[in-house]
Amino acid sequence: MLSSTQKNLILRGTNQIKSIFAVIVITFLVFSLSACKKKEGEIETAPPSIGSTAPDFTLKDMNGNTVKLSDYKDRVVLIEFWATWCPPCRALTPVLNKIYEKYKDKGFVVLALTLEEDTDTVKYYTTRYGVIYPVLITDMKTTRRYRVISIPVNFLINRESRIAEKYLGVTRDIVQKLSSGIEKLL
């Protein structure tokens, strides 16, 4: 049997756990709701959706060269958000290599935006896995503008710079989905 002191300690501990849990839930709700709409300057911005203009960005590639999404105007672009430590991202690398190779001469490009800042790690990965498409080092501004909350996530952009499709994760039929989406736009 528990003494009354032990019961009081257990009761206090349970109440503290409930309080901590309540704070966590409230914090999560506040940040989740604020993530739905963000203010950039004075203008409210909503998450990019199918048909909306793809947010432009200016980023550096692994060699320090500046690359803008707008540089690829009049091309079909697949923007991939990924990281070297992400197993589904690694599984997608050979798929994107094949798709890029198949469509690159028809006005298609893959821009892989990595969430990593260590260019040596990214260079090692791209060499080891034979990445043949451009890899850029993304920033928090771009990641927020695209509302990236998990990776891999891919945005297919049409020749008018509008988002045509969004693909989350890696599915069994990802090659077919990507190929079909790209072919519709080329």
C-alpha cells in the first residue's frame, strides 16, 4: 500500500505531466495555425497550390554559382526538396537521374534543393550516387515560401512558372506519376 505522502507525490507528478502535455498541445496548435499563413513584409502569403505561380528563388549551387528559378522560364521544372540523410530522398535519386536524362533535351530540368549547408557532404553524395541534375543549397526563406514540412517533396512547374503538380514522399508508382506529369507539360 502507498502512504498518503507517496499518493500526493504521484498525484502532483500526474498533474505536472498533464500541464506539460497541455503546453505542448497549445504550442503545436499555435505554430500549426500560424504556419498556414505567414506575413512576408505586409503581404499575407498562402501556401503555394496547384495553379499558383511558383515562388521564385535565388540560391547557390554546390560551386557557389547563383541560380534563379526564373532562369528556367519557358522550361518544365521539377523542384525537389531533399537531404542526403533522408532514406526516401536517397531512393528517389536514381529515379530523378533517369527522368532527367530522358527529358532534359525536351525542355525539362530538375532542380534539387538540399536542406543541408555542408557543401562537402552534398558534393560527396552527388559524386557517390552520380547525380546528373543541378543541386542547389536552399535557405529557410525558400523552404518557408514552399511550405516544406517534410521531405522529399517535389513541385512540378509548367512553362508559365505555375505549379502543375505536387508530389509528397516516394510511392511505388512515382516514376509513372512523374513521367505522366512531365509529358503533359512538354
